[in-house]
Amino acid sequence: MTLPHPSTTLETPLLRFLKDTHADFSRIDDGEVASYIPELGKANPDHFGIAVATTDGHVYEAGDTQVPFTIQSVSKAMVFALALDLLGAERVEAAIGVEPSGEAFNSIRLRADNKPFNAMVNAGAIACSGLIAESTGGDAFELIRLALGRFAGRDLGVDEAVFESERSTGDRNRAIAYLLRTYGGVTGDVDRLLDVYFRQCSVLVTARDLAVMGATFANHGVNPLTGATVASNYAVARTLAVMSSSGMYDFAGEWIYRVGVPAKSGVGGGILAALPSQLGLGTFSPRLDMHGNSVRGIRTCEAISEAFDLHMLSRRDDVRTCIVADYDFRTVPSKPGRQPHEQDILSARSGAIRAIELAGKLSFASMDYVTRRLTDPAGVPEFLILNLHRVATITDAGLRLLTGLIKNQLPAATTAVIAGVEAASPLTPQLRALREQGVRVRIFPTYDAAVEWAEDQVVYRHGGFSRIEVEADLSRQALLAGLSPQELADLSRLGTRVVFPAGTRIISANEPPARVYFLLRGMVSARSVGDVRLSTMIPGMVFGEMALIEQPRSTDVWADTEAVCVEVTADQFRAFQETHARAADRIMRNLAILLAGRMRMATARIEMLTG
């Protein structure tokens, strides 16, 4: 059957980590293949696969994730959930306990009240299958097989050779079944019941299937690949609870202490783990420890949990990062005040800049989602702006994935531009360290500053600033567009030519608006009180224009280079207005157009954020 969702092949930080972990732990040769079921003893001890499935339907794979093996005791988790939904919690919970046994998984021992300790040991699992068989008769196994397939998102077959091997050597399980029948835990023909149980354990799965099954538990019973609801919230919650305390046999306490994720193992070499609301994890390696758990599987799960802080008891809250905007600049106007030739350059190369804005908590699951969005092969921008202004918290796992993405996953030609990061942010040293390693990354405290820098780079690369040292005349001013040569000459005579050395503060935010400056040569910048660059002006642009409508300024303006301007005072403009009414009206109309451009940009961004 064709899998309903392809595995994620993008080289994200998580996939890279899985591949590295697989390479490291492939060297482990501890443990032995299960031999008490003869057919299991034929397994290749070198097989090793790791798969992670997210609750939004992406699967990462490393190693032998498509190699089939029998599910064995991992099936107990899904069958317990099936029984709860099929028969009702009251009936199942009356027959099977939920306490850890402290015994081996195949112990021939019941509680003092003659009930199985829990559904994750053989006695409880046989009782669980018996309840289903009692209720459905000859359809019991097919019902179980189909349920396991719904958890995996595909049809699952059976290894008949393993089934026959289990059936012929399953005397210990027969003893458990007869003990259960003695005390009313199961009814009917023991051999027919055990055939259901042995076939259940002989269903063929892969490490990928186990990851998807785990993700289905993590997704509250909804298979993230197919979208089908395969278990109720009640059944999922109770199954995960029993898995937490008893899913790894008498290693369960050590597991939950070190890994901290509900899990179920099987002697076929599989481990299924489920971190609620985040992911499912499946591993396969037939080398087992003394408890019957996969040696490489345990080491792998522990490494992943530690690297990405997945321990469920360490999760401080359920706040998730959301992407509030993801767009290239085909739909967002360039910053106001751009000269026509600059606007032409940016319009022709609008896909060169892409911006993603985030809000909330940057954690393992959310950052993994972000990395998939950022490595989308459909379009690779020259500049990737990641705005973190509204990110409240960055976990260690989120930070690891973010820096891994910037360092290893982005194309060499793409520059990462991180916005909304103040100097005191814990992210700043990490990003600076990447820069020192030669990684293409820039840091800006504001989104606007990041956008302007990225636009400037695009304009510069395509010759847009080649005239910066060439003195412009007033006819290039957007504010003076439409004025006749005579009107321009008259305005120029009214004004005063001034030169500001580099580093001069030309306008202070605290000063009343009194002068307009038409930049002829050089470069100036508008900066906030905290000295954050907000915008840059080049020849042909105007600043101080709010003096024309007597509105206060909120920024300082500094000369970045030597700047040559024509300075026109508010009084001089009023005099020009009296003698050149048409030209003055045109200037005021142009000012309205410039202000409207700024408004359009702000509106476009708001629409992106709310859309």
C-alpha cells in the first residue's frame, strides 16, 4: 500500500541529528537477538532504524526504517486502547489493573485479587485480547489487525513463520492463559484465544510505522498522516498513563526518569514512544538487553530526549510558536522613499527577500515546523528575514534547531537576517558565534531595520547605489515631482546649500520641525532615541518633510557620510507657497503620496499578520 504521506527529506536540523545519532549508535554491539521464539532469532542483529513523526504529519527517517519486523509486545498499547473504546472502560478496567508489576513481562503471576497487573505485561495483554475475542468471536484478530493499521496509517500484514514459531513454543503464555481462565480473567478455548494473541504479536511493522503510531497517540488519537480518528481521548490518555509506568517492563522506572516519554517496547526490537501534542518516535534494532528492550533503541530515545528536552515533566507550558506571517516581497511594498530606479530593481527581484514572523514559544516542535518552512525548496531567497520580535521564550531545543538551520541547512547563497533581537537577548551570543565561524547571518533589533538592510543589499547588488557619490539635482526628488524647471530653480534659490560632515546629527527628535532637507549627495539615516537605524536616505530623497505640515518628528537624522543638502525653512516654503500656488499644491500632493506609501506598507504587513 502506498504510504499516504512521504517522509521529510529536507535536511533539517532534526533529520541531521537523527542521521548522526544513527551513525554513532550503529557501532553499539551490546545485547542479543531474542531466541526463545526461534524465528525471532533469525533477525539480522545489525538492522537499526530511527523514525520521528510529528503531529502535523511529517516523518523523518534514518537507517533501516523500512525493514519489516514483528510488532510483538508493542501491539499491547494499541490493543488496550482498542479494548477501552470497543468494550468500554468499565468492563476493561474491572478485568485488568493499571499498577506496575515489578516482574518480568512474561511472569506467571497475578495480583492478590487475581487480576493482571496491567495491560503491558503478557498476562494483561492476553486478558485484553481475550475480552475482545469474547465480544467479537472469530473476527477478533481481523479487528485488531485493522486497528493496528489505522494507527500506522496503512494496511499491515502478518509474518506467518513467526506466528507458527510463537504458537509452537508458547507454553509459558499458555500457562498464563490457563491461570487467567482459572480465576475468570478469560473464558473459552485457550488455544483459540492464544492464536489471536500470537497473531497480534506477529503483525509486521517498520520503525516508520511505530513513529506514526506514536504520533497518533501524541495527536490525541488522530492519525496525523490520514486524518482519521482511531482512538478516543479517554483511551489515549489512559493508554499513555499505563505506558509511562509499565511500558518498558521492569526498566520502566529508569526509562521514565531518563527519557520521560510514554513508551512501549517489544522483543522484536521495536520501541514506540509518544510525546503528547508533539511527536511519535519509533526505533528498531533487534539487539536486546536483559529486560527485553532494544539496546540501541533505548540509547537513541535517551539521546533524542536529552538533545531536545523532550522529557514530559520538564515541559513548563503548552504555549506553541505560531507563524503569523510568511511572505516574499511580491505582496509587500518596498519601504517608502525609494527612488523609481530602486523600486524597479526591487519589483523585478521581489522573490529575493522572504520574511517569516513568529509569535509565542520557540520550542522543539514549533521550531521543527519552522525549519521545514524555511527549507522549502520551492523558492530559495537571497535574504531570509526571521522576525522574533513577538517570540516570548526560546527553549534550548528551539535554539539548537534554529542555529542548526542557519549553520547547516540554508543554501550558501542565502543570508539569514534575524530581526527583533536585542543586544541583551540570550540568542545574540549564539548568532554572533555563527558570524565568527563565517556563517552568513545578520542581527537587527527591529524588523524595519532588517527589511531596509535587505532591500539595500538587493538594490546595491544591482547597481542601484552607483550614483550615491554623484550629486543629484532637485528634479530627482519624489517630493518635487511634477514641478517645472523654473519652479525648481525658484525653490532652489530660496533654499540654502549646506554640507554636513559624516557623524553629524542633522535633526534632533526634540527640536520643533522647522526645516526640510533635499539630499543631493551622500547618505543619511533616521534613528530612534535608542540609536536604532530605522531608515536610510540617499540622493534624491527628502527628510524633515514633516515641517511642511508642522508635525513633530519622532527620530533623529544623522549623516552617515558627508551629506550635501538644499535646506528650505518652513518660512521659506510659505513664501514660495504664496508666489507659486500650483507648485506648492503639487508638493503637498506628493507629500500625501509618500505618506500614503508608508501607510500601504504598514497595512500590507498588518494584513499578512492577520491572514
